[in-house]
Amino acid sequence: MSDIRAWLNTHQVKSVECLVPDFHGIGKGKIISAEEFIGGDIRFPESIFGQNILGKWCKDEDLVGIADIDMTLFPDEATLAVQPWSGTSTAQCICDCLNKDGSVFDLAPRSILKKVLALYEALGIRPLVAQEAEFYLVAKNPDPKLPLEAAPGISGRQPKTPRSFQMEAISEYSPFLETLYDYAGRQNVFTTGVVHEMGPGQLEVNFKHGDALTKADEMFNFKRIARQAALHNGYLATFLSKPISGEPGSAMHLHQSLVDLNSGKNLFANEDGSRSRQFNAYLGGLQKYTTSAMAFFAPNVNAYRRFDGAVSCPTNVEWGLDNRTTGFRVPVSEASATRVENRIPGSDANPYLVIAASLACGYLGLTEGLTPGKPVTDSAWDLPRTIPRSLRDSLDLLSQCQPLTELFGEKFTKLYAHLKNEEVIAFSETVTEWEREHLALTV
């Protein structure tokens, strides 16, 4: 703790945000003094994992106890960083959740990811991942009844048409990018590149590959960084999967590979550079179990709009070499960089659960000795859709998948499905503007 005290003193930190990623990838927590952070007993109610996206609480006492007991928050010192936008001497730190007896609180998404990583460690394997985050910069819009529109750039003009990969288009948001890089660097979030994507005001940021838990933490922090950087520049950032009608959706692509825990050798490639048995089994697991894990890859009702009329978005679990129409793209690379890109997750997804679910599918493939189907060389969009069409369907598939339920834990899976089904019901009960316009006075 002496090192932490010295760090806090050096950075003149007076208070610390203690953050816990919830089921939705939203940061819950509390602000405490630097002194409390060093020597205090940080408590927080376990019921934070029983709240859906509407702010409603789970009423099932078998899933969330009515006593609403406290967890202990255990700060991960590796995530401690000065918060760049607060304007005060504030730091932030991601925390693990423990029961009162010191055991792991197994409903926390960060705990779920650690559990999956421990399964790999038992096999002598270390997963490496790298993410790509797509999001839109949109004009400030205080009224949720109005549609979102792309943010105007430094020219003052609001983009109306696709300007994919154009440097002039991305230069329109150069002040935002300067703020983004500054915030990210100060919070130890390591990006490698940025492009203007397919939609007006849509950007994609790439991240360096590395340890799975570290990269989940980075993405958790990055979403908040991007939102704060956008606010600083006068507009908003949204990670909604399909924020604008008629425009492409936003994905959180996940590159993944496995290396030997001791030697660091890429286990997806043989000595001659060919794809290994582990590669085939892992990919086979992704193909078999991804449809059952879709509630983690597409966790909100809006997420399924991204797959309809898909633009650069997969609709099935096919795979191919450097084929972006497939759900699983295998980039052409040197043997040491052999990896699988999961192109299915949406940008609205919880990064801890996306990584945990993708690795879990691969793990089941390894333990079951699965093999993948044949690679697709043409357009996978011409093949049948196998991805569920709604969150309700995805939740049914998750509840019916015993291997994933056993791996994540029955209580976690039931609580997750319970909260998400409540959201589905609330959404289904809401009459939309489209229905009022086209049906109310017509049918």
C-alpha cells in the first residue's frame, strides 16, 4: 500500500472513483477519499447486479436476496489512473467484488471473465485479444423522441452521406481525436489506429492485442473516455448498435488467439505455418455455441436491427480467410499472428461478457474436440441466416444451452436472462412513432 499512497500523493489525488462494471457494462460505484481508498473497507450492495437497463430491480428473491447485503470492493491497482476530464484531483479504479468471507462474488461480469481465463490457465493456455470499437459522433440531442443525426465537424457542415475511410472526413473530427488520444493515454488505454467508417459520423478505433482481462478493462474505460471527449467538443458519442435509421450499425469486433502459457508460442499455428488442431477445435466451438451466446454479443433489443439489411455485418456463423462477410474472419497473416476475428458482437455489448462468451465457446470447442465447417470463399450474406432475430430468441437459446450455463453459473445465467426478458417486455409494450404514423389511422 505504500506504493499506492506514494502514487496518490505524487498525482495529488484527493478522491477515487471505485468502479464496478455491471451486467450491461455500465460503471456502478462510489467516490471515496484517497485515505479511505488506502485503508478503508469499501462496501457496495450486491443488488447492483439485479438492475435492468430501465433502472428497474429484480423482484425474484431466489436471484437477488431481499436483504440486499453488501459486497466488499477489492480495487485492482493495475487499473488505477487519474481521471482526465473531472478537472479535480480525482482518480478512478476498477474493483473486483468479494463476498464477506473473501470469496469471489460470482455474479460480477469481471468475475465471470476471470473464471473463464482460469479454465484456460489450467490447460496451460493464455488467450490474447484485440478489439475494434465502432461508434457514432452525433449532434447533441436532449429529446430522445427525436432521431439522432451525425455531429457537424470543424467545417460546421453536418455529414449526410457515407464518406468511408476518407481522410478529409475524419479530419472533420480532429479536435475530438486529440482529446480522445489525450484521455486514453492518461488512462493507459492503448489504441493503434482510427478510421472513418461506413456511416456519417461513424468512427472505428483499433486496440493493441494483449491480456484478455486488461483489454476488457480498456474497452470499459474507452467507452466512457469517448463519451467524455465528445462532450468536451460539443457533441455526443453513442455505442448503440443501430443508432440511426438506414445507416450501418456499430460492431465491437474481437480478434482472439491462444498462446502457450510458458513459451508464448501461438497455438493456432503449426511449425510449418498451417492452422493447428487447437485452431480448428476453437473455431468449431465458436461455430457451434455462438448462437447460444448471442444474448451476450447482442444484449439489447436495438442490437438486432444491426443484422437486418446488413451492411458489413454477418448474419451467420460461417468462417473464411480474410472474408468480411463471415461471422468469423481469419486474417491472412504470418503464422505467429494467426487469429480469429469474431465480427458478430455489437458495440453496445459488455466487453467482459463478450470476451468471456467468445472464449467460452472456443473453450468448449477445445474440450469437445470440435472441427469447423468449410471456409466460405464467396459472400456469406448469400447463405441462410443462422443468427437469432431478436433478443427474446437469443435468451431462449442461452437458457437451453447447458454447457454455457454450467460454465457461467446457473444463477448468473438465470439472473441475466431475467433482467433482459424484462427489457424485452417493456420494449414490446411501447408503441413507436412508426406504428402511429403508418398504422394508427390506416388499418
